[in-house]
Amino acid sequence: MKYNLTCLECKDTYSIDEIRFFCDCGGLLDIEPDEAEWNEIYKEKNFFQLIDYRSSRLNSGVWRYVDFIGINAKKRDIVTRNEGNTGIYKSGKISEFTGLDDVEVKHEGENPTGSFKDRGMTVAVTRAKQQNVSIIACASTGNTSASMASYASTAGLKSIVLVPEGTISRNKLSQAIAYGSRTVEIDGDFDKGMKLIIDGAKEGKLYPMNSVNPFRIEGQKTIIWEMLHQRRWQAPDWIIFPAGNLGNCSSFGKAVEELYNYAMIGKKPRLAGVQAKGANPFFLGFEKSFKEKFTVDAETIATAIRIGDPVNLPRAIRAIENTDGIVTQVTDNEIMNAKAIVDGAGIGAEPASCAAIAGLKKLVNDRVIGKNESVVAILTGHILKDTDSVISYHNKELPGIDSANANIPVKIKPEMKELDSLIKDLNKVE
Ligand SMILES: *Cc1c(COP(=O)(O)O)cnc(C)c1O
Ligand SMILES: [Zn+2]
């Protein structure tokens, strides 16, 4: 299949073989299949059968949808860790908390390095290897660095990660270091690191693995493909997710549009992005119908979405507009109390992921989402991605957080008498 790089802003196109991440006009680039060739190869095909066929041969929950991802790759090119294949769960506790009966969570924390970033990374690293690049780089709040470090080492590539000193979770930092990336702590926030990466990419000095890289966007579309495949192609009314650098929002919008155009789903689910109140430039823009652009100095306990100047803004605006979507915001207190419910349901996810559940509760409460509507929430990262915040929450040690749903650990002497009274107490709990 022939693909082109198409500028979002001026519609200029470039050859997919160029190593290029921005249009000459500065716009972001989309990967689009050549229309004539697409029609020739795919017009008569039954896509459901095609996916069944690929699924019988490929274990990766990304590469079985290869026909719908903008890359040509032979099996031997592919750098994969069998990413995807993540579960969908229903939970009475989450339904009760959000006030919505028909809510499912798709747990992207079940990916090999513990976040959805692996879906974009398998495609982007495969592409970097095809282009004979030797060093790849990213700025990261943590999960991109963990994922890139793992896939780079799997592929035998060198990698550089820029992380904000002090605000990255130790669990994520450990992954980047352990998987072998050259790990650089910068004296500045994520947005400063991101700017360095973009400037470096524009000057041709480095190969960026952040979601400005359109191959990341292509890979992350498979969250939606796989979710619909699991639901036997029954689209929910809404898809809700945390919104940071807006890569997922962009990918989800592109996936929904394509699935709808291929007539694989009968209706477009509406997208709902949830931001943390302290890192809410997308929400502020949404309130102004995106007629103004906002940037903020980001601050939130949900470090994965602690981003004040998201690079994918134009792609994400398109996604919200094309799906009649919305953007909302929640406080850190709401995020952490929602997290205690998600964790206590036995599912568990990192703080940023649980912004989606806090946002869902809010939107149901505000009657933006109706009681009879169906929702799939995307949990983006694993519960073990930020263990410090978990321990502090349950010990009621987080400043500004009321720990309303804390499960406070207790200490006893190693005596049967004390254990007996503890069991008696537990029996009384509903
Ligand atoms: C990267 C990340 C996000 C933010 O996703 P974007 O695509 O940048 O909006 C949210 N949650 C987790 C756990 C992440 O790792
Ligand atoms: Zn352009």
C-alpha cells in the first residue's frame, strides 16, 4: 500500500519515505493511504474476515489490524512484544460510583510496559528501524520513556529520554533506566523537554518518539479497533479517556472516523476527554469552541497528564469536532478518590487513568451523559506505575487530598488476641 504524509493545516503532501515530522508550514502530519490504491486493494474485501484471518496468525493486538495502520511492514521487520490484547471489565463498584449502569473499562495498563504507549511504540520503533535510524528520543512524564526504552532495546536501537527532574514517578523512572535508555533528568517540566525534542526534530538532529510522530498515532488507533472487536463491533455511545499531550484523543478520533467510513460501525461514539484542573489547556480551549489557544503551567498529582502545552492540539480538536465530543476537567481530589474506587474494585490503575472515571462521574451527574447511555472508559496505565501516591493516599498523607476512600493499614502485635479482635471488626463491616 502506498501512503502519504499529509499536512493537517495546508494539506500539502510528502512521501512517506522522507524522515519528516512537520510540514514546511509547521503543521503536524497525518498518514493517509493513497485513495486509488486503497480502493483497488481493499474495496471488495470483507474486513471482518480479514481481521479474523490476521488474528489467527498474529499475537499482537496491534499488528493484527495492520491493514488499517499506516505502515508497510514484513513480519521480520516488526519490533513487537505482543502488545495489546488488553481486557475489558465491568464492575458493580464502578457503576455505583459513576451512577451509570452500562460502563466498561478497557485496561491499557495490561500492555507489556504497563501503559498504552506500547501500542504506538511498536509501530514507531518498527518504522525507525526500517529507516535505519540509530538513535531515537523522547520527552516524557514517565510512560513514554518506559515504553520507548523497552522497544528500543528490543530492536537494538539507542535511545535518549528527557524527563522532568523531581516530578516523574520512581516506578516509571526505574523502567527507563533499567531497560537501558540514556536517561536525562532536566531542570524543567515536560513542556520544556518536549520543546527541545521538537526543535531537535525540526533541525533533523533527532528522531522523535513522542506522539508528534504519526506512527505513534497509527498504533494507538488499535485501542479502538480492539475494543470494538471485543464488543463484536457494537459501538458504545461514548469513549472517555484522560487527556494530556492529546495523542490518544487524536488517535481515537482518527480510528472512529475510519471505522465509520469503512462501515464497520453503524454510529460514531462520542469522545470525552478528561483533564486535570491544574493541567487543563484543552478544556479551556473547548470552553471557547477552540477559537483561542491556551497554555498553562501544569500542576497535578496525575503526572502522566501534567502537560500545559499539548503538541497534538490541532489533531485533537479535529477529533472532538468530528465526533461531537466534549472535554471536561476534574480536581486532584476527585481523581484520587475515583482511583481508590477503581483500585478497590480489584482492577486498579494509575492516577491519570482514573481521571477518566472521575470525569465520567461528573458528566453523569451533570446529565451530559445519560443514565441509559453506554460508555467505555480507557484506563491508560497500570496500578504499579505510581506506588508512592497509593501509599500516601491510604495513609492520608497527600496534601489537599481528603482520602475519602482510604483503606488505612493497621499495625498489631503478633498475638492471637489482637488478630481475633481484628477479624471480629472486619465481620461487622458491610
Ligand atoms: C501518556 C499518558 C496519558 C496521556 O495520554 P495523551 O495521549 O498524551 O493525552 C494518560 N495516562 C497515562 C497513564 C499515560 O501514560
Ligand atoms: Zn502544511
